[in-house]
Amino acid sequence: MALTSELTGAPRPQAVLWDLDGTLVDSEPLWGVALSEVAAELGRPLTPEVREAITGTDDRTTMRLLARHTGTDATEDELDALRDRIVGRVAGLLEGEVPVLEGALDAVHGLRAAGVPLALVTSSPRRVAEISLAALGPGLFDAVVTAGEVTRRKPEPEPYLLGARELDVDPARCWAVEDSPSGALAAERAGCRVLLAPGALAAARTPGRVELATLAEVLAVRAA
């Protein structure tokens, strides 16, 4: 396989920081199911534009976008109740089956074999992240940052800065693998080099970000 030329021979990263939803597991459709169910009950089905705007956002932003789209004048407590309902639905769907994306396990295991520290940096709540982590396998990540560990979530840099700090590495020497515009922006703001997963949204594909044809291309680190 021809590796991405932008990675081959690049300085070896001190760590690789991974997004979860849409990058390692194909869970975005499950969030879509849960959000669609609630939106329909609130009287207005989701549009493709709203789906894209929601992708990669934190739960509070998602609930506010959902409320705005459906014209719902919800209190903060009511938004919390909607969030809990959606999270519970997604957790239930994942407990049935975690859809691990093609090449994800090979890429993560390959990096571990190469001695590269790894962190998971996700906007999902820990309850949902832990179900996916159990399916991926125990002990794959040296640090895990979820929505509950930060106060300012993606697209703010705090999640990636925290992930790098927990690994005791310089974020400017890290690769971050992302699929959403907000996640990629968060990683850039933290100083990471952004690698876009094969299924990355079109809005995330901007100059300066490395587009991966397959997740296996991160294994260019072995030769870096």
C-alpha cells in the first residue's frame, strides 16, 4: 500500500490522539437515529443541514440546535432531560452492537506495537465512550478524555490540550485523527497536526489537513 506522502518521512509524533465517533466507530448513524426520533416527536424531522451542524458538537450545543430547529422553548433542565434520553438511546443501540470502522483496530494496534502513546479524545459522554472502548479492546489507550472531563469542548482546544497533557507530550508534536469540522478545528487550535479519517465530512477537508485514504496510513509513523 502506498502511504500518504505527507506522512512518510515526517517527524515521528510524540503521540496520536484519536476521535471516536465517525473515526474509530461508525456511531454517528446511531446518534442520528436517537436525534431523529426526538426531533420527530417534537414536531419537525431533522434536515441534512442540521444533521451536519450537529455532528461533532458537544451535548449542550446539540440540544440547543435541536431545540432551535424544532422551535422548542426548552429550559436548561428540559434540555438536560432530552440529552439524557438521547444518550440512553445511543447507549442501548451500542450495547446491541458497536460498529467498529474498517481498519480501526489494525491502525490502533499497529501504533501501539510501534510504541506510540495513544489518547482517545471524544465529545461523547463517558457512558457511551466506555461501551465503544470495551468493543475496541481493553488497554488500547493511555488516556481517555470525554465530554465530562472538560469545560470547553470541541471546537475549543481544551479536549486535545488535556489529552496531550495526560500523556505528558507536546500537542504540537501530536497527530490528531478526526472526522468532523469541529473536531479538526479543536485539534488545530491545540497545535496538533490534523489527519482526516476516510469518512470525514466535506467541511472538514481544508488545506493543511492530511486526508487519509485508509486508517492504516497512520502507520507511516513506523517509518517516520
